[in-house]
Amino acid sequence: MKDTHTKSMITIEEADILQEIMNIAFGRAAADLAECIDIFVLLSPPDVKLLQASNLPAYIHRELKSFGRVSVVEQNFWGKFKGSAFLFFPSGSGQRIISLFGADNKMLDFDSINDLEKETFLEIGNILIGACIGKIAELLEDISTYSPPRVVIEANPDSIVSGTLSAPENIAIVLRTVFEFNKNNVSGYLFIVTKQESFAWLKNALHKFLEQYE
């Protein structure tokens, strides 16, 4: 399937509506995180891309090429809007992430620090991913359920995207933002990938959302 065909599956107007919904959802996520850990989160304007799913690993690799190895929180979500969310942090950011929660890791051994990093990434992932997906579902009159999040520390980004998501017959909408915790010099990427099976419902839901303002 060629890129010209994938582009025809969502119009420019629909992509613009989705981008506006993402702006609202990411704003909600930033507010929720700030409330939980008392820190301001800067979010870039979200980017919406329609990709052949087999191109997902290469796309993510290009986006993360400056990171080297990464720590990632992955969580699947279900509803009419379904897919996977990936929260990527650059190599070595775990120590600074821990400090966001006021933890002192100077007296901990390696295994304890590793466990604390995972717990902290999980907490941030739960807040950011849950707030984003929850707000998207709310705005599009859907209800989402979630799998338990999975955390991988210091991984190769090429190994993150599952075979199910990147299967050649699938097409994916990728929603991406860059975030930064301005007090701690920590930045990362949030990707939300939804599967082709959600497209028909999503197109209709986007137009219903727009009708509220016409």
C-alpha cells in the first residue's frame, strides 16, 4: 500500500481537528502532572502523521536518534479509539526523573535505584498517558480502558514497537509531542499510535466534535 493511499484515509480537515483535540488533551496532561509533582511541563504543539505501520520503527528511530538508548513506558488502551502509547526518555534521565518526586537516591544500591526509576517512570506514565487518552476519549464521546503499563530501562528504541502494531497490513495514526520539565532539564517524547480498525469511527467522531462549534 502506498503513501498516497494512506494519506487519502484522513483528510487535512480531519487531521487539523485531531491536532486541536490533542492540544486540549496534552494541556490536560500537563496540568495533571503539574498538580501531582508541582512542576511546570512544557509541551510542543502535537504533530499528526498517517503512516504505513511497517514504517513505524524507522519513524520512531529517526525521531529518537539523538537519544541513543531510551527508557520507555508503554501502555495499550482500548475503546472505539484503541492503540498504544509510548513515553520515551533519553538514556541517563532516570536520576533526574527521580528527583522530580523529591527522592534521595544517594544511599541506595544499584538494584534499588533501578526499581525506584521504574516506579517513577510508571507514575509519570500513568499521569501523562492516562490524562491524554482519557481526555481524547472524553472529547470524542468514548470510554477507554488500559492495560497495565510496561517499563523498560535503557532499551534500544528499535526493539520497542511490537510486531502487532507494525504489521505490514496496518496503517497507523501517530500523534507525537515533545515535552520538557523545565526545572530539571528532562525532556522526552510521547507517541500515541492508533490502529487502522479505529479509522472509520474516528473520522465520524471528529466530524461530530466539529459540529459543536459550527
